[in-house]
Amino acid sequence: MKRMSVAALILCACFAPVARGQQPACRFSPLWAEFHKHNMMRWNRCENVLSVHNVSNLALKWSYTTGGEIANLISPTVAGGVVYITSNDDMLYALDAHTGTKLWSDNIGFSVSSSAIAHGLVYVGAGDYNVYALKESTGAKQWSYLTGNSVYSSPAVRNGVIYVGSDDFNVYALKASTGAELWKVRTNGLVFSSPAVANGVVYVGSFDGNLYALDAKTGAYRWSYDTGNYVDSSPAVANGVVYFGSDDFNVYALKAKTGAMLWSYNAGDYVDSSPAVMNGVVYVGCHNGNVYALDAGTGAKLWSYLTGDAVLSSPAVANGVVYVGSWDNNVYALNARTGAKLWSYTTGSHIGSSPTVADGVVYVGSYDNKVYAFGLK
């Protein structure tokens, strides 16, 4: 019999169930108010409804049909009982999280940016080159900022500042209340990647092959790391390490302070999916159809799950379950410890959208124009 690795033992300990009635009060936000979630790791630490024990009982709660595809970079955000999502029909939608009823919609121009919700406003990028701020309750536009090209990057909000990339090669810092430009920094390629902000530093990828670390207050250059190919992937930051993927087929772990490489893992194909990090494990999708679980400290593969097509969707993790979409039209729930499939649902087309999990409900978009919500039967 093979001995269990240290990583496997840690996984077992991290995913040990909490005794019924002993669930600790969560001191983190249960909402999913921007692409990365507020913790920059795509991990909902507060989810205590869905688990490995009941996720197989997920069923369609509601779906809402928009007028266009919900494409690769578009993911739902959830705050205040409302789901916010853009569509290729040029609209931003606010839907009741419990029923799927449309509360409001507003035309913002072609968009594949995910929104961020903070300060009573919804922030989103658009194909008409603008970053918009809309009133959370009504959708009324409060301000707009014109960049030099389409904004596919999803905004991150920290300390009253919006951080976002643009196809004009720039990364921007805008005042959240007014949209006034605080700084901008030029890269040498398109910026699809959505910034991650941690400990006063903005981390973001570019099509010039680099991951950049910029001072959050001034935009001053801290460091960059050149992968040699496009960095579509949005970085995750955990425990002083930055994790991201590249079209050079690798997943990287870099020291957040210096950019020094700790490890890389060759996934065998493009890695446009953005990593999720939970309890010492990195979860990420790949164009070869696999979802990988990697040891966060060493990059060693713990498991992989092969879907039927490319995984451009970025995993979400919550309470021992990994949720991810695939180009094979399915959204999956996998056991975070073993990679075993616990549940799946087939939509009407490809899924490039990344799931979000909040209050016992899984939300995801599909190229079939629909937003889906799944809850327990």
C-alpha cells in the first residue's frame, strides 16, 4: 500500500467535516460581489448550505434568457439578493437572486466584462471603450470613463478605487465615486486579465506575456514576470503567492513581493482559466479539457478531472466543492479533495462563464443566452 503524501494528508484535514450544529460563524463576506470575490481567491469561505454531502441534489431553480450569448469573460456577481450579469446583447441585467425576475436592465454597449458591486454602485467595462458606474438599485448611470479601446477586463474595487484593464494596453486606477483617473500604466499588449489587489499591490496579466505588479496608490512598477505568451488568466493571490496561467501552457506560482518563480506546472495546453485557491490547493482549468488540482506549495498535481471539451471557465470553490463550466455545455461540481464528479448539468451551449456560489445557490451563464441558478431540491 502506498503511503499518503503530506499534501494528501493536509487535504484530508482541511476538508474534514464540521460536526452538525458546530458550524462556526463566518467572519468573511458571503457575497460574491466581483469576479475574484473580495479575497482574490475565488473561494467562498462562508458557504455552509451546499457541501460534498448534498450537492448531488442540486436542481434548476430558475433560468433567465437574455438577448445574447453569455461569453467567456462574463460571470455573475451577487450582492444584496441580486444577480448582476452582462450579455452580448449590450445589456447589463439585475435579476432577483431568488426568482430570476428582472429588476432592471441598461444598455451599456457590447460587453464581456463581469461587474463589481460596491458603494451602492455597479462597475462594469464595455466594448464601447467605457468603464461605467451604475446605481445598484435602479441601473441609472452615475459616471463613465472613456479608455482607448474595449474593456473586457473585470473591475476590482479596493479602498474607493476601481482597477481595470483595457484593450488599449493600459491598466487604470479610477476614483470609485467619480470615475476620475488616478493613474494609468501602459503594458505592451491587450489587458483581458482582471486585476487582483492585495497588500497595496495590483497584479494583472497582459497579452505581451507578462504578469505585472504595480503599486496600488501610484501605479509605480514593482516587478513583472515574462511567460513568453499571452496572459489572459486573472491572477489569484494567497499567502504571499500569486498564481496564474499562461498560453505557454503553464500555471505559475510567483512570490508576491518580488515576482520570483516558486514553481510552474505544464498543463499541456493554453491556460486561460483563472485559478481558485483554497486550503493549500490551486484549482484551474485548461484548454485540453482538464480541471487540475495542484499543491499550492510545490505545484505537484493532486488530481485532474477530464471534461468533454476546453475549460475556459474559472473554478469557484466553496465548502469542499469545486464548481466549473466547460465548452462541452456542462457545469460541474467536483469533490475538492478527490476530483470525483458529484453533479453536472447540461445547458444548451458552451460554458465559458465562471460560476459563482452564494447562499446555497450556484449561478452561471451559457452561450445559449441564459443565466442559470441551481439550488437544492
